[in-house]
Amino acid sequence: PPVHYPDPYADVVAAAIRVRPGDRVLDMGCGAGGYGLSAAARGAGEVVLTDIDPAAVSCALGNAARNGIRHADGRVGSLFSPVRGERFDVIITTLPQLPAPVPILAARYGGPDGLRYLRRLAGRAGAYLKPGGRLYMLITDWAWPPRVERLFGRHGFAFHRVARVERAFQPAEYDAYAPGLFAYLDGRARRGLARYRRNGTWCYLGVSFFEATMNGGELRR
């Protein structure tokens, strides 16, 4: 506590990341470090774990030590600021992307349309990837993957979905962040800017994991 606990679908997402022996990997917004440390366990030569929260970086490095991973480097900062001027074979990130009409929990809030940080990522990620590098992003249906794909396409990225799961939720979960937030999200879905589905008293949110490469690069798995 209070570091974000790995999501229940984290194993599915981690398994979809292509890691080659010796790859240099950036886990941006690492939380407890699960994705970056999974890459390290599967042959990455170096893993850089970054987060805006010092407690998260400390937790991730502790998890590296517990699992015998010695080639992990932890740094505190937002987006690319801790790795300015560096390049990576693999970048993994799960940026805040929940749309909301007012600021909410920083770990969730992505601005009124959910794309605040994804826009910054799209404009800057290419400068931090080595030739043939892969960018992996978790995108929820609140941010709406077709919109995100168009955004990254304008910056020269080709998208390929490598995993998808659904997460059950109750509307009250969102209203706990801010009163009326679920009505705001539901309104966006009705306008075709997001998507979720209902089944009885439960709702389900799609969560997709994408591999993106520059200029339509190699996408085979």
C-alpha cells in the first residue's frame, strides 16, 4: 500500500509482450513492476522501471530483488523525463486514461476525453525507440481503441492488438471517484466515444493490449 496492485489480467498482458534476449526495456508508470520484471525474467538485458510515485519505484525494485532480478534500474519521474535522450527496444506503459469532467484520482484521470497522456506519448515515443522497437500500451474501451489508433497513426505508428480481456464492474465504482462520473462515461458511450456492455446488474469493460511499431514495422509474433 498504496502502490497499484497488479490487475487480475496482468498475466495475460505480460505474456503478450515480445521480448528478445538482451532487449533494453522501459516500464513507464511501473506500479509494482510486474510488466517490466516479467520482461526481465524472459531475457531482457536491462529493465528501467519509472513512475511518478517514489513508493511505486521502491516497491518495483523490492520485487526485483525478491525475484533475483539484478538488472533492474528504478527512476522517479513523469513520462519520459527520467530517461531523456535514451532509447529502448521495448516500451511498456499503462497510462491514466479514464475520461472525467473534473480531475479525479491521478492514477486514473486522463482528462475530459481520456487522451491527455496518450497524446503526449504519441508525440514523443518514436524518439525513444530503437529501430525495430516495440511500444506496448494497455487501452481501455473508455478511451476507445479506434480513437487511440488514429491518434498514433498520425505519428507514424502501426497498431496490432495482442491481447484483450473484459473486466466486470458496477457503476458505483466510478461514482466513488466523483459523483455522476458513470453518467458521464455512459453519455460518451452513447455518442460512440467509448464502449461497455451490460449483463443483468453487472457491466463489463473491454481492456485491450496493443503492440505499436513505427512506420508499419515488423509485427509478427
